[in-house]
Amino acid sequence: MNDKQQTPIEQLIEIMATLRDPQKGCPWDLKQNFATIVPHTIEEAYEVADAIEQQNWVDVREELGDLLFQVIFYSQLGKEQGLFDFDDVVSGINEKLTRRHPHVFGETEFADDAAINANWEAEKAREREAKGEDTSILANIPKALPALSRADKIQKRCAKHGFDWDTIGPVVEKVREEIDEVMDEVIQVSPDQYKIEEEIGDLLFAAVNLSRHLHVKPELALQRANKKFERRFREVEKSVLEKGRCLDDCSLEMLDREWEKVKRNER
């Protein structure tokens, strides 16, 4: 490997090829395929998001490298199977971005952001039609997305085509209605767990709709709520231990008092 004559990306591509070399490669890397790498890709994307949330720019740089490595890994697998290589991946995104931005790379002019977005969606629809794919406005919303994020994307797609409330009142009323429907199932003499799950799903979907109308990313909001709960609960644990107690020995009333004390101290 002659690093002096290589760009960093060329060096990374060669490192990946060496890791997959049947004679001298890494046993773990040699065992992998497209499907087995997917969980690692998702994890790396979340680690990038977490580093950005913490504004830890050293970690952001490192995590972006890890995420880029995932792209290189898929490209190496594609090259081995005669499907595509890294240059194909880069050429494809170059062509697509140029085509989808005629107002930047061409002479087309749009009146406003709404017109730009409409063109973007229309171009994606034409791409799907040319490939013989599903042309529904709900096509190509990744099924592997976290459920909250996917619900948000589904609702936004529908809203762009007029299927949406234009005031907050009906949105809030829908959340209340879904809570009532959950409880209607719960209080049955013989509650149907499947129906309860279904109604909880409707409630969560309605809560995502409320988040969207309030311009809040539901996935981000829940992540922050998780972090806040974890931070406060750790303080409760610490306080209990300082009193010479353990959590299992404490009543709910005592833990709740500790919880409220933590909240007051945060204000």
C-alpha cells in the first residue's frame, strides 16, 4: 500500500478490500454480508446523532468516519458480487442531487420553498415510475425507521397533499379520543390484549400528529425525555443510597418524594 500516492478515501477503500481478502483478511469482516451489516449501520447513525446532540465535535468527526466505513463496507460487498462499487455509489448520488436541484445546477426558477419541495417530490415520483416501483405518495418511506419517525414521515407526506387538519384543536381532540378508546378496551370484563395494543398504537400515532403540528420532532422529543428521566432517576438512586437504603426497600411514596426533590433542584 503506497499511502503517499493515495487520497484518504482511496486508502480507506484499499483497507476495506484487505479486510475482506480471503487469504489475509479479518475473520469477522469475511463473515459479514449486506444483512448482517445493517444493525451496525443503524447503530453508527445513532452514534453520530448522539455526538451532535452533545455537541462533542471530536466524537462527531470520529462517528462520521465510522458511518462512512459502513458505506465503504457495502460498496466492497457490492463490488465482490458484481453489483456496484464505491464509484458507482458516488456517481449515483452526484447525478441525483444535480437532477433534483435544477434551480441550483440549471436555469429553472421556483417561486418559493413550497414550489421547490413540490418539484423534489415530483422528481422522486418520476424516478419511482421510471423504475416501475410503487408510485404512491407513501412509497419509499423506510420500514426500518423507528416507528415514531416513520409515523412523522407518513403524516408529513399526507399533509403535503391536503390530508391534514389546519388548526390545533382537532389534533388535540383526537389525542383525547384515542386515550378514551384505550380505556374503553382496558375496562372490558375480558380485555383483549391485541385490541389494547392497537388502541395504544392509535394513541401514539395521534401524539406524533400533535408533535408535528407543534413543530416538534417526536423521536428527538422522546430521546430527550428518556435522557431526562434517566438523569433524574440516577439522582433518586444516589439520594437513596446516601441514606443507607436500597431501592427495593423504599416505598413508592418515598421514591416519589425523592423524585420531586430532584425536580425542584433542577429548577
